[in-house]
Amino acid sequence: MVRPSPGPPPDGPPGAPGPRQRPAGVPARSAWWAVPGALVGLVLGTLGAVVGQALSGEPQAALAQHPAALSDLLSEAGLWVAMAGTAVFVSRRYGSANMRQDYGLSGRPVDLLWGLVTLGAGLAASYAVLAAFAHTSFQGTNTQILTQQKGDQTGFVVVSLVVSLGAPLFEEVFFRGYLLCALRARFGGHGAVWLQAALFSLAHLGESSTTLGNVSVVLAVFGFGVVLGYAAYMTGRLAPGMIAHSLFNLIAVASVL
């Protein structure tokens, strides 16, 4: 018995790129699993941070000013487990159990070029927002996870790897893979791109060192999320976004050296 594709029909008018060029996707109702997935990630991330602080052996007063790299690593690992777990669960329950087919988790040599193009567009979008809020009370940055490790070589290297390798991989699978494909079934390609970018930006709320600074940070992340979303939507693969996301974060790492 041939199993029918769980994904939506291709977007756009007749003659538009067909399903062979885009992930098959998962049904719209599967997007709701992002809510418990986010809650599990919050719990696991918090537990990871607490365990990391306990294992570091540093006084709490010192950790408040200079969080242990192990705490950051375990906190992010908790979030990654929840993100990857949600994507795998949804693929198995609603899709083909193949994340390459369901989410476009694949790549080609040409994706290196696509990644560089995506990086350029993402930098333009995010830095345009940051420039608009420069020298105002809304100016902010989310690089404090890196600056807090300055002076600790090992800690800085660990956090840099977290930021430049781990985060791009798992965030792309969750937002541009699972969520984009699920939302596309309900809102179409363009609507899904913008909606996942909004959720992606809200996931970074609170990362600025100042309350008002979160305004520019969230909007800059939103702009980058839109670019990453279109990269996945147009190519049907996650590799271009992963490359661009990783390089984008590496630039952030270099900016605080």
C-alpha cells in the first residue's frame, strides 16, 4: 500500500515549483506541538543552567556576574534536546519519519553559495534595524553570552562553539524546518516565512542586557529570520540557512574579541 504524502499541495499558481523542489511538509495541526516543545525546552534549559552552576563550584555571587561556560552549554543543550525532539516526534507522528523529506534537512554543494547570499541579505536586514535604533534607549545587543566569558579562554571557546555550531543547527531544524513546513500548510509559503520569523524573534526576547534594548534585538532577529525563512522556502533545503546562520554568529563572536 502506497502511503499518501502528509504535506500540503504546492504553493502558488500552476507552473510554480512543485513538491519535488520543496519539503513534503507536515499538517498544520502539528504546529501546536511547538508549545509543549518550548515549555520542555524552558524546563530542560533551566535545569541545565542550574546543574552547570553547581558543577562549576564557583560562588553564586561570582556566577551572577560571570556565568560558567558549562552552565551556558548545558542550558543550550536542554533547549536543543527539546527542539530536536519536537521535530523528530512530529516527523514520526504526522510525516514520513524522514526529516529530509518532511523538512528539507539536506544540502548540495551549491548551498555554500546560497549560504553566502543568505548571509549578505541577513546582515543587511539585521544591521539596518540596529542602525535605525543606534544611539537611542532602544539600542541593544544579544552578545552578552560571549562578553561574559571574556577573560576565560576555555569558557569563551566553549560558548563560541555553542553559538556558531550548535544554535544554527538546531534552530534551523526547528524554525525553518518543522515550524515553517507546518505553518506553510495553513498560511502558505509567504505567510509561513513571516510567522516563523516572528516566533524566532520572540524566542530571543530577553537576551539584551537592557530591557528596552530588546526592541532592537528582537526586530533585528526578526529580519534575519525572514531572510533565513525565504532561503529555506526557495531552495527547499535547510543547508543554506545553516551556513548563513553559522557565519552570522561567527561574525558576532569576532566582534567581541
